[in-house]
Amino acid sequence: MIQSLDPRVTRAQIELNNPIDPLTELDQWETYEVFHQKKRGDQHIHVGIVHAANPEMALLFAKEQYARRGVSVNIWVVKTAQVYSSDYADSDIFETVPEKVYREAGGYKVMEKINKYKKAQAVK
Amino acid sequence: MESAKELFFKMADDLLIFGHRNSEWTGLGPILEEDIAFSSMAQDKIGHAQAIYQILHEMGEADSDALAFNRPSSAFRNCQFVELPNGEYDFSMVRHFLFDHADQQRFEMLATSAFEPIAKVARKIKGEIKYHVFHADTWLVKLSQANEESKARMQSALNEAWNYALGIFEEGDFESDLRSKGIFEGEAALKARWMDKISPIIEKAGLRIPDESTWNPVLGGRKGYHSDHLDPLVLEMGEVFRLDPGAEW
């Protein structure tokens, strides 16, 4: 039996060699993706997963895992199995041809102009 | 205000002992997420107890640490239901369900109490209790419907818990005084509200409330008569505090 400084653990009379067989895959509850909303009108932001036996239980756990502290008004849970995703083998679809920097905000060098304008305003 | 004090002592003692008992699951819960959720609720209960001890302190009693950690078990006024060992998860979930519905109804009744400090606490902790009840209902229904074994275990836990749960509503000496002063409507009214709330959920879960002919409330806790389970709990809970009662934490 495990002897612990924690009296609860000693009382639980846990065998040193845990007799429970290793968990098989089906012993695990399935996962739900959790989306958290800080205030009404904001986007729900993906924050992580929980294991749960059904959607209600996933909500219960999501609240404690991801909304216990700070401000929250709403959470969504979605079965991970229901998420349709792209394949990592196809990651090359996200690669951008270097000549197309004009399509990115970083491609515009406007900070110099802005700073120059601010400076001019400050002088006035 | 002896009547109000009696009410607040039994409420705070229920919540402290229940919170401490439930906290014994910390680290031993069935899965990580549930371990965190159940531990967090246990902590909430202790926080609710503290808020009520604080009211008692303002009414002239010792401070909340002394009330919680420095009284003999015979001074506690909790019902015997909350001091019982956790048993397995079936019993802990059934107790959580039965107790927390009573807790929610009690605080709902007190939210409009003429005794403003307790009404204020009731309004403040409403959301936390709502979550506790949501948690309890979800587990009760899920475990009762998972398979034959789980259903049988939940039914036998309910049978075992029932007469203890009825002991929550043991009447005190001041029921009519509390009613006439508008402080609290009383244990009988509370029990009626509780029955209305739990009956449809127990039915939805597919369980049966034990036959009324077998009802036999386990009383005595409100007068300081306890099972053998309370004393070790109280001693263990106050052990660190008593090493140095004046220590600043």
C-alpha cells in the first residue's frame, strides 16, 4: 500500500503495483474543442480541448478549465471529430509566391510617411 | 438574534464539512478535467462557509478561522449527511446532487431575507451554486443512464443517501421566530421546494426515490450529535491551524 504524507492517499489504500490494466483507446472519452468568448459580440476564440462523455459534460469541464478565472460570457464546445480540417501534407497550399508581397500589409512601407507627418504636426 | 445564529451555524458548518469532504477527491478524481471541476466546487463551498462565518463574527462570534478550525466536533451543527465518507464516485455524486439542490433552494429563499447580510451573500454566490447544480444534474443523469451496472450503483447510492438527505431539513428551535421576522421561511418549506426540484431530475435519470413508507430522516446533527466520521475530519482539518493559532498566512 502507498504510504503518503497526505493522509487521504494513505487512507485510499492504493496498491503500489497498480492492478488496473493499461487503458485502451476506447477507455478515453472523446475530445471536444473549446471556444471561449470574453464579452458579448466578441469572436469565440479557440482555447484548447477537454475530454468528455457528452456535450453537456464538455461544457461543464470547459467552464472549469478555461473560464474559471478572468472574464467570460459564453463558451462553445465542438466534437473534435466534427472538425473538418486540411491535411498537413497539403501545407504547401499556404505558400505565397514572393512577388506577391503587395498583397500583404507588410509590403507597404508607410511608417516613414506616418512618422514624417507626426513630426510635422508636432512642430506646429 | 439567537434564531439567525442557529441558522447560520448550521449552514456554514454544512458547507465547510461538505467542502472539506469533497476536497478529499482532489488528485483522486476519475479524470483530470473532473478532478479540477470537483475540487474547484469544493473550494467554492468553503468560501461560502467563510462568508457566513464572517456574518457570525460580525454578530459577536469568534473569527472565521477559529470557528472553522478550533471547535470540537460536538460544537458543529452540520447534518450527518455531509460528514459521511466519500465512498465511491456514485455516492459522492448522489450526495452532491441531493445536497446542492437543497443548498440552491435555501440560498434562493434567503436572497429575499429581511436579514440583509445573508441576502447579500445569497445574491453574490448564486452563479457559483447554479454551476454546482448543473454539474450535479449532468453527472446524475449520465451515470444513471450509462449501463446496467452504473444505473444499479446509482440507485443503491440514492437508497443509501436518502434518509441522510432528509436529515438536512431537521428543524431547529426557532423555526417560527425566523419565519415571523422574515429571515427564513423554514426547513419544511425548504424541503417542499427541494422535492419539487429533484423529483423530475431523478425521474429523467431513470432512478426511483425510495418508497415513502421507508423514510426515516437521520437527525441529530443540528443538535451536535454526529456519526463517528466527523471527529477525525475535524481534527485533521484543524491540525495545521492548531500548531500555531496566531500565525499569519
